[in-house]
Amino acid sequence: MKKKLLFILLLICFSGVSQNHIIADLKIQGNKKLKTSFLKSLASIKSGSVLDSTVIEQDIKRLKRLPSVAHAYYQVFPTEEGSYNVFYGIEENFTLIPSLNIYTTDNDEFAYRLGLTEFNALGRNITVGAFYQKDVFHSYALNFRAPYLFSKQLGLAFNLQSLTTLEPVFFNNTSAYYRYNNKSIGLSGLYEFNFSNKLELGINTFVEDYKYESGETSPEVPLELNIPKWLLKGIYEFNNLDYSYQYISGFRSQFNFQFVTSRREGVEEFFIGWNDFFLFKRVGEKGNWANRIRLGLASNNDTPFAPFSVDNNVNIRGVGNTIDRGTGVIVVNTEYRHTLFEKDWFVLQGNAFVDAGSWRNPGGELSDFSRSKNMKLYPGIGLRFFHKKIYNAVFRIDYGYGVSKNATQGLVFGIGQYF
């Protein structure tokens, strides 16, 4: 009994001493393009602060979330004076990334998007990018995002785009094609409350232009529509994800809300909100279980231009390109990812998935979610080709096979994980 009591007292004493261990210096090693001063500004530990492994591990998780960092680790060494030097080791990603997406349009024409993005401009995790798109019509966009432009917590984002596509519009059990153009300029402020919680507030001014191209017509649906609008948006994110190359674990939630209005008389104000929930879990040494749930509602206007689409590239793999629209959405994506081969920088990953969802019809009721004709269920399989040292260098191929009513099937290609 005396020995046990003595052991407990020693533990208490040791704990008290360890809590007073002081950091002499934080040193960064392995970084080439990333600025050491920038990395130190993100770190929670400083020279003279108390050595705390919990804080250090949180710093490492933060660093691994940066697009410019492939992997990060830490080491602690005592000094002759009795304090400690902490080393953060950085394995950098290649961050000047060209992109090329090739696909077919809704009328089976050849389409592509060609872009170039630098995710670590000036060595400070600033993203600058642009793309050109040929999807029947010509489109372009410019983007700037600097989450730590002013401080560890405060940043700025800016975007300019002119996006023109051939969009299907559904009404009275039929459809038509419209040339849709959206020209917009947006500015957002970015604020990081702490390690896990972030907020983005922004304003966009844009013009939506619809022009009839082909298909059915109706007196109730205009052949042309040109409306200048303002958009106020807010994005709140809770992120507790931990990355280890191709593997992810943890939970993330992102809530998006947008309010759209116009100075033009007769144009109704409009809101849209949705929340994405992500849950990732490691399974053994080579497995990863990934899940996404999206819940969304918008103003329930009886309009053919409803905001939530049913689309291959957004929510249901194999369903087709923008086959329907709705004013509410419930989507569940779940998949198991397994590393089949890994050597040096290359990873081959296989996956089996199930995509399921339902939509509320424009002007409909919440009971629309339970109607079989609005439900989609698509299981499938896919492959992922990774480059571990290039940011987002994941080429994916998925094949989805529908088992719900009036189902289709098809291949879906893309860059980056589906979610």
C-alpha cells in the first residue's frame, strides 16, 4: 500500500514538473517554398511557452490541412539549459497545378475545362487560379483566396467569373434548353475563430441571363430573362479532420446560406441553405470509410429554374448530367476506400460506394422526399490514382448503376475525391 501511495505521489510530482517545461525555440525544417515566418505565425507554441504535446499535435493537424503540405511531424529535444527545442518537419506538396476536365454536355457535345492554380503563392498559402471552359459556350473565371492574409485568423477572398452553359429547364412534364450566363464579382472576409471553427461572409453582384435555345415552350415560361441581382452569403465550418496522405479521419460540418435579392420590381427574393456533414474513419491499415450527408432547402418557388440539381458530378454517380431539379435535397454518399498498391509517391486505391438521394419538386411539399419517383439509389465501384506529393492530384473513375425507378448507369471521371 505504501509503495502504491509513493508511486502516485511521484506521478503527481512528475506531472507538475513536466507542465513547467519551457520551449526555448520552435524550428521549422524541410520547407522549401513555404516561408518559415508564415509557418511560425500559424503555430500556437512560441519561444518561452510551456511544452504541451496536445497543442503541438493540434499545430501538426493544422499544417497537414494546408494545400501546400503533404505531411507534417514534430520532434522535441532537450537543451543543455533544461528547456526544449521543438522541430516541425514539413513535406511540401507541389502546388502549381494544371487541371483538365473532359466530359460530354447534355446534348452529347464535347466539352472541357482547362485551368491553372497556384495554391501556395508567395509561400504563404495564398491560392490564385483561373480556368477557361468550353461547354457549348465559352466561360472563364479568376479566383484569389488568402485565408491568412492579415493575421492567423483574418483573410480575404475574391472571385470574378463569366459562366455560360446550356441548361435543361423542366416544366409541365417536358423540358427545353436555355443558354444560361452568370456574370459575377464577389468579395468575402474569412475569419478563423480557433483551430476547428471558421466563418466566411461575402457579397456578390451578378447578372443571370437565360435565352431559349431549343425544346418545348410555354406561355408561363419566358423565352428570355435578364436579371441583375445581389447575393449575401455566409459559410460556417467546423473541421476536425486529420490527414495522413490518402487517409482521412474525423468529422467536418459545413453550413452554407445565401440570400439573393434584386432591385428590379417583380423579382422575388430568394434564399438557399444547405449543410454538408462529413465523417471519415480509418479501417485497419489500408482502409478508409467515407461518408457525406447533404441536407438543403431553398425558397419553394414553382419555377423551372430550381437550384438543387440531380447530377453525375455533384451527388449521384451514374445518374446523368442535370437530369432534374428541386427546391430541397437529401443526399447520402457512403463509400469504402482501400489502398490496393502503394510505392513511393504513387497510390492506387479502389472504392465501393452507394449514392442515394431525394428531392422536393419546385412548389411541392416536404412529402415529395418520400415519393419513389424522386428517389435515386446508385451503388457502384471505382478507382483512384494518387500522386502523394502533388496537391489534389487524384484522378478518379467511378461507375454507378441505378437500381431505383427509371434508373440509368454510367461512368464518371474527375479530379480529386468525389467528396
